[in-house]
Amino acid sequence: MGEDRPELRDELIGSYAAPRGHHLLISPYVLHRDETHFENPGTFSAVRWNSRHPPPAAFMPFGRGLHGCPGSEVGTAMLVAILLTTVDIYAVELRGGAVTADPRSTLVPVGLTLGLTPR
């Protein structure tokens, strides 16, 4: 039964060899900056996420598959509710300079400062 699981046998993924027992890591930080899916991938652009259906191979905010976040739908609904409530009450403006990423165990945007002004 376990013989069909990829991690239990040697695999070739594209041009990369993944020997039996090898651990693979997919980095959303790198994936979300793939030039085959996004124009100017190294530049912060909120417009990039305007599509209701971003390319599935290029967007993984909650992981995917067996180890995907079981609360992704609830998390997305909460984020949408918070965002809609915030923009209804406040005018939101970007303040500060360039936004850069500090990739630690959790990706932290450095330089992302927002201003909220009551409407």
C-alpha cells in the first residue's frame, strides 16, 4: 500500500532528482515571485492579487494538499470581513518608502506602513 507514495521511492521532478526519503520544501516566497506568472515579480504590487482566481500553481497562501491549512476558508472569510469593515470606516493610504521582504520563519514585510484616516 505504501509503495505508491512518492516519498518512498526515487522521483524526478522536472529536472531535479528527489531520492527516496528526501524532504522537499516549497517556498511561497519564491513561488509568489515567479516571473512566468507575474509581471515584475520582485516588485510589491497589490494589484497582482486582484484576480478572484490567481494561477493555482503560483499562489499558495495556506499551503496545499495533505498539509494545507484546514482553516483556509474561515481565514479567508475573516480577512475579507476585516478588510471590508476597515475600508468602509477608514481611508487607507500607503505611507513610507519601499517595501522589502525579510524572509524569516514567517515572512515579514519591512517598510509597509499604512495610514488610516476616519471617513
